[in-house]
Amino acid sequence: MDIELIEIQEFLASHPPFDQLPQEALERLPGRLSVRYFRRGSAFPPTPTEQPCLYILRRGAIELRDKQGELVGKLAEGDLCEMLCRQAPHELDYQGQTSEDTLVYALPCADLEVLRSQHADFSEHFDQSISKRLRKALNAIVDTHSPGTSLMTVRVKDMIKRSPITTGPDTSIRDAACIMAERHVSSLPIMDGARLVGIITDRDLRTRCVAVGLATDRPVREIMTENITTVEMETLGFQALITMTQLNVHHLPVLENGRIAGLISSTDLTRFQSINSVYLVGDIHRADSIEALVLTSTKIPELQVHLITGGATANHVGQAISAITDAITLRLIELAEADLGSAPAPYAWIVGGSQARREQSSHSDQDNALLLCDQAKPEDDAYFAALAKYVNDGLNACGFVYCPGDVMAMNPKWRQPLRIWSKYFTNWILKPEPMALMLSSVFFDLRALHDPDDLFSELQERVLEKSRANRIFIAYMAANALKNRPPLGFFRNIVLIHGGDKKHTFDIKHRGTVPIIDLARVYALTSGIAETNTLERLQAAADCGTLSKDGAANLIDAFEFIGTLRMRHQARQLRNGEKADNFLAPDGLSPLERGHLKEAFLLINTMQESLGQRYQAGRFV
């Protein structure tokens, strides 16, 4: 075999799906290819020849646009264009054009079909969308790192041991306690006919009856918890765990077709997970000092390692750790109020950035602020300054370090009444200057954590209404979202850091997940979507038509795939006693993972360019 054919063979062997072919098939393949060269600006696919072909890009780039001229895809080195093997040229739903001088290898569709008939793994690639390939790659990571059955795969219905033991709301507290003792249950759903109206637990009997001296002949409705959260039979165990963690509860009723089918408890979940975030939250709520919270917070890195080892995705980890951060923050607020006394005016503690999006990894830095009611007096600020300092210092002691940009409640600028916050957002929206755009990653991802008087919802409604109506602001936000680009070089290789102690790595957070976070934020603001979580924003954008369903699915799977690689990298560092960071070396990935990572980066590039063209964002960069 001559040098040129060997080079072609080596190129094919390093790119999916040809890396799935056996050696003998790879050795024969170059002889079946023809080489085609296209000048920049050439139409693609080329004018039909005697036989349709699969095209493999060796160098260059091709832009694909739908019939309305909207950018829908971009092909680069190693990418395939097999549509002529599926459809006649006049049936194609896109038009392509080379955006660079481009070299391709052409494989006749008849030869492709022979290869597909002989090699199932190779053939499977052509039956899947980008989204399905990324989802398959993500599942491969999860399966590789899962030791067996875990909360990531088991469903609630598989953990229910018995039919529910219930009683009615008029049952006496004494009789309810006897039922619980006789049936050896720690919780009791309260039913009004077939309708679930409440639940009591051992803790309710202690705190709401015995501790306050309530007569045990009173009806159980007086101590039951109402407006309870439920889960469905098909809910994954891990999602039930997250729900328990966020609510700090240890029991959840399980419904099937609207009727109670059983109860799931945190004890049931511990059979599958030894380091349980529910119990960490319980420890946090029992902590009576910052020192006790610091001790509990030391377990967070171990939790992240355990979750990844058990098969968690980035979304699972982000939800779990953010729930822990929420619990620590709320307990610090409670301790501060116990020390300082009751607040002189209603207020809301609001969080931003990754905590607001529920996308934290272990010990992220903190982003937070205080929203005060408009009736707060200037002299009240001394109290709120002390409260903010207590909580910010406590979070820092627990490993959630001070925000490098000073976006914290103890900064007076971010401790303001509702009317001032409204002015802030109005100015940012009407005058989207560089500072406003820099702050967008924090303040347009806000969530109220402690808000007993519901101050935040009014602010959020105003912000969403004003941002959605201002197309110039959205265009600036779109331009800002294009600044963090995936690390792909001229020849579509992953661009690495060349100097310093991070050489031969790239920042997988700022060059991988942040671009998708930024895109999702623009889609949310465009449609007035209140969700802050990136996956929820993308799904909501697809539901309301701001983003195509395929585009949302692709970005969701890209976000989960890249994010899970990031979490896995951090877990490896934490296991080795190192400080977790975001600098990933591609050499540590398998060839298939590198291929899927490149595919995800190309997808992000395409979606960024599509967004930029929609809002003519290049004018604002």
C-alpha cells in the first residue's frame, strides 16, 4: 500500500464510525474512495454524478442551511454527509455551501451499504441522530462507572415494600400513633376517601404533639403536614432522593394514576447509596454552629465522588450538591437570625450563578444578594449588613469561597430594596453596557432561597417582561453568548493550553458547558421563561417554539455529555487528594470520547452561529 493510501486509512481509523471497522475492512476501504476538491463558495452536495456517494470531510468546512436560509448544521474535518445515500438530490431539505476550500473523500453509497450489512456497530452510527449518539456516549460513561444497580436506574415502584397503611383526618392522634406502632411504620398518610390530604411522621408526633402538650384525643388533622409533595411510580430513585433533599423530608407518598400506591423513605434509598445527601441535609439542619456546618461540608467532595462512581450524570451531581448548598445557606440564615434577632423588615435571600441553576460541583464560589422590601428604612441596613456578613463568612468557612467579583450580599450594592433592584435591571436592559453583560451570568440566573414574603416573584415578573420586549437587549445578550467558543482549531482539532502548569489541557467549563448555559439563557429571556436550570430552559424553549425540538435535544445531550466528563475529571482529582479544577487533558479520554466531544463542540458552534445570525449579533460584538 502506498503512502497516500496508508495516510487515508489512518485518518479513517481515527474517526467514528470507521474506527468500528476491523483492520481488514479498513485496509480495503481507501481503494474504494475517490478524492474531490471544492473551492470556497461551491455548492454542496456536488452536481449529481453517475452514482450517489457518502462524503467524508478531510479538510475544510461546509455550512448547511434549510430552505429559509437558516443555518442548521456545519460539517468539518472527520464529519460525514450521507444524505445522498438516503434521498435524491431534489428531495434534500437543506442546501450546502463550502465556507472554506474543502477536500472530501467520496465513498459510493453501494459500498457503504455493503459495509453496513457486514458490520453492525459501524451500521448503527447511521441510524442515530447526533443527540442519540451523544446520549449513547453519555450512557457508556455512566455504565462504565456504575458498580451495579443504583439510584440512577432503579425506579420508585421497585422499592415499595408494601401497600400503604393509612387513616382518616378525624382519627385521634393517640389512635394514629397506635396504628404506626402496631404496623411498624414511621409515617402515616392521611386520606379523605380516596384523596391524599396529609401525612404524619414520628417527628410530627414528637414536635407537634408531645413537645407542645397537645391532647392526644385531638384529631390527627391538627398535626398533619398538608400540601405534601408526591412522586410517581416511574420516578427514578435518584430524583426522589433529590426531592427529599430539597424539602428536608424523609418520606414521600407514591402515586399511581392519582391514587396513593405506597411510601418511599430515605431509609429505602440508603440500600442503594451509602453517602446520602438527605442525611447530610439532616445534619445541616441540626447544626447549632458554623463549626458544625464546616464539619458537614467536608463530606461534599466525597458525595460528588460517590455520585459519579455510582453512575450519576452532571445534572444529578449539580442537583444534589446545590441542594446541600441551599441547606447550608438556609441554616446560616437561621443561625444569623437567632444571633441578631428578627429582621426589622421583610427580605429575600437570592442566589445566582450555578447555585441558582442547580448546577454546582463541590465547593463552587458563592453568588448571592439581598432583596429588601420597599418599606425597609435606611437604619435597617445595619441589621442586614450583619446578616449578610454572617452568612457570607459562614459559606466561605464551609468551602464556598467569596465571589472573586464581590457579587455577595455583604456588598452594599447587592443589598437593596425592590425599587432599586428594579432600576438595576431596567438600566441593564435599556443600556446593555459591558459591565451589565458581564453580570448577566449571575443576575439573569436568580432564584429566591429564603423569601417568606414572596418579594422575588414581583421582581422576576418585571425582569422577564422587560427583557422579552427589548430586542436590542436580546441581541446584545446573544452577542455576549458568542464570546465563549468551544476550543476547536482551524483543522477542527481541540485547541489546548500551551504554557504553564495547565499545558496540554483545555477549560472544559468555560469552553464547553458555559457556551450552552449562555445559549439557554438567551432562549429563556427571549420567551420570558422563568426556569433557571439550563436543561429546563432548553426544554421550555423547545416547548414554546423558540428553539427547535431537535436543537434542544442536541444541546441537552451535549450539555450532559460535556458536563459529565467534567464531573468525572473532578471526581478523579478528588479521589487522588487533589483540588478539583476544570482543566481536562484530551489524552485522558478514549478515542471515541474525544470524537463525541468534538461532535458536541461542533454542534455548539453551529447553534451559536445560528443564534448570532438570528439576532445579527455580530453587530454587537
